[in-house]
Amino acid sequence: MITLPRLGVDPLAFPDVESALREPDGLLAFGGDLSRERLLAAYARGIFPWFSPGQPILWWSPDPRLVFHTAAMHVPRRLRRWLRGCSWSIRVDTAFGDVIDACAAPRDADGGTWITPAMRAAYVLLHEGGDAHSVEVWDGDELVGGIYGVSIGRMFFGESMFSRRDHASKVALLALAHGLAAMGMPLLDAQVSSPHLFTLGGTEMPRAAFTHAIGGLVTLPPPRTSDWRAAFAALAPAELAGPGVAPET
């Protein structure tokens, strides 16, 4: 039987992440709410919400944590060649609601999603307050891929991404890392490991090292709205295959 601490009314109060369960990995607490203050306090400590419809709000801090070093992304040779011929365009913060809706769309026969209406509403509010951003991939006027997440100080916490065309989510992720590096944001949190993310340079970081690293980054002055726009202005997929990415080994 699992026993978890229940969050109270104080949005800043969370258990120490080192008290998280080992199985399921990283489950830390339940309850509370999805207010802006609580969400930002959680992310700044290396904690994020993840729960299914019908469940209470569950809070997680897995160990290890999958991260990307934004200036050292890995682009496989075939993807590199494909990017150089790609005519898609990349934009930032022009369709946040559409990106989160696409990420929430069922992806299997069960038809389930963890992005509940309450989760969607919470992250849209974060976006409206400048605390969450989306990077979108467009084929003409068609949104074909994207990624969204939470930004605190000089740290970005990726939440979810989607793809309606082959490679579209990879383009979104590489574009996000490119823009973050340009704004002096060295680390991108991807939460949990997957073979797909390893192919693009994801590495596992022990939770203690991760929380230590973000502890400094979240206190730094955040980029301005104009910085976000400038970092992605005129960014094309071909640039993601060129200098600034780690060579294939």
C-alpha cells in the first residue's frame, strides 16, 4: 500500500524530493491545486504534476532526470540531411492553445490523455502570464508539430510535444534547444527517459545533480518577450543541421 503526503493550502510547501518513491519512480505527493503559484514553486524544485482523469493531482520528481544541454544537441546524419532540404517554418508563441490541444489528443486505442481540461487551463494561464511557451512547426498554414513547457529564470521545463508529420516533433525540440541556447538557457528538462530522446542527445542526470543545477538557473533574470521573439526570428530547419550542434559519433 502506497502512503503519500497530501499537499495543504500553502502553495509553496512541498516534501523534499529525496523522499519521493522509488516505485513508481518519483511519485512524491498528491492533492493541492494547479494554481500559478503552486506550479511555479513545484517546477523550481524539480517537481511536476502528472495524473489521469479521475485521479487526484499527483506530483512527481523522478530519479534520474532526462535533460538536454541546449548547446550540444545531437542530430543523426539522416535527419541532418533531411533538415537541409526542409521548407517548414518555425514560430514561437503564436499557437500555444493549438499546441497543447494537439499534445492532448489521444495517441492510442485507449483514447486516454493526461492533459485534462484542468491541466490545459492551468498551462494556458501560465502562458498568458509569460511563464509558459510553445515552439511551433508549420508547413505553410498547417501546424504539423510543436512543443510546450514552463520557463523560470534561465531554465526551461519541457512538458509535451506532438507530431503530425515525420520528424516534426524533432524539429520542434531542436528549434527549442537552439533558441534556449541563444538566450543563455543551458538546460532543457525532458522529465523521463525514452529511446527517441536519447537519439537527439538526451542524457540522464541524477535527481540531486538536477535539482542543484536548476536551483541556480531559476533565480537568474528571465529572458524578455522580445528575447524569445528574437531567438526564433527567421529560424529555419536547415539551421538546425548546421553549426552549433554536436557532430555525429
